[in-house]
Amino acid sequence: MSDDLLTNEEVAIRLRTTPRFVRRLVAERRIAYVKVGRQVRFEPTAVEAYIEANRVVPMTRAQLRAELWGAA
């Protein structure tokens, strides 16, 4: 484990979003975090895991049709 823990603001910069959105992710427990006293910190691997878990891959129309209507 790396000793570098990221702050709320640093995670917001990495995700290119606002610190408020990161706080919402924590409140909804959608991202792993570490409590350091009253403060919340993030491991870089947890941020990368969040990004990978929410990655959307492109699909062709045929793949989309098969997924929506079932492989007929």
C-alpha cells in the first residue's frame, strides 16, 4: 500500500469534478475511503477502482439490440 493518501480536493481534480461530488460519493459509499480522525482520505488505487467500475464501453447497434431484445 502506498503511503500517499489523497484529499477530497485532490480526488476532485483527478475526476475533474467538484469536491461536493466527491463528498456525495462518500456519503453514498460509492467510493472506498479511509477515515483519519474526522477527515476522509482516499487511496489512489481506490480512485482508480472507482473509475474502472464506472467505465462504459461502446457497443455496436447489433450488440445493443441483442442485449435489449435477447439473442433471438
